[in-house]
Amino acid sequence: MLTSKQRANLRKHANQMETILQVGKSGVVDALIAQVDGALTARELIKLRVLENAPVFAREAAVEIAEKTGADVVQVIGTRFVLFRRNPKKPVYMLD
């Protein structure tokens, strides 16, 4: 669980990031979960987008993906959301 200070620090880093994955018309499927899991392991902090034709809203997708990958939801704004999961072997972001 992230504190508000940690969340604010991660939001600052995520602001400059590009969206790397999208939730499409199939919704949250196993293939997407596998991609998110790999991206979180490599990057720790990722930004995703929910397309207009997706069957879920951004908040729902963020919570579902976070639960299935063991990540924390950092931020949800409009159709975009940010997830964070610490890599215990090679941490990228320092949390105070």
C-alpha cells in the first residue's frame, strides 16, 4: 500500500511517461495481464489507456489489473491510469 507522499512522487514521474499498453474491445484478458506483469517487472511504473470501445471504464480496469498483478493503482485520470509494483531485485524508483 502506497502512502500519499509516495503516490504523489510516482505521479510526478508518470506525468512524463508515454502510454505503453491499451485495454481494447476485448477488455481485461489474460494476454493483457501477462503483458502488464512483464512491463511492471521491467519498469515498475507504467501508464495504460482504456479505448472508447472497451467494455470497462478506466477505474474498473485499473483495479482489476492491479489485483491480478499485485500492483498498486497510482492514478486514474479520464481514460488513462498508472500502475506501480516494486521490483524487489532491481528497484527503479526510490520510495521515501
